[in-house]
Amino acid sequence: MPLRFGDNVSTAQTDYGTVLLDERGGAYWELNPTATLVVRTLFEGGEEADAAAALVQEFDIDEAQALRDVEALVRQLRDSGLAS
């Protein structure tokens, strides 16, 4: 399922990743470069497995761990109300 931020979420790219602002509550979230790669892959229409593969290629980590990390990030973004 594609990942999309809610209309209430503003984003900005920084030297350290991506900053998210939840305009409803004023809370800021900072995504490190790893999370930014995952989000970018999913926003471009990729699946969670594609995002995990991108992590493996970019950061040379274990594929199973990469998939668990992607799933955890997506769950956190959705549970926080930032993404659907």
C-alpha cells in the first residue's frame, strides 16, 4: 500500500534527513537518512519490500532486518497519524 502523509503534515529536507511538522499539534519529527530513503521509496510507489531492498543496497544490512525496520517505521508513521 502506498504511503502518504496527511494534509496536516508539512515536510522539509535537511542535511540530516527529513523534518515533519504535524500542524494539528505542532509536533516535529525528524527522519534520519535511513528513514528518509524508506519514505522516498514508498512515496514513489514502491512496496515495503522495495524500501527494504533499497536499505540493503545503500547501507549493506541484513534483508530481514531491513524489512522489520521498514515495517516498524511505517507502523509508527501511521500510528502517530502522520501517514496513511
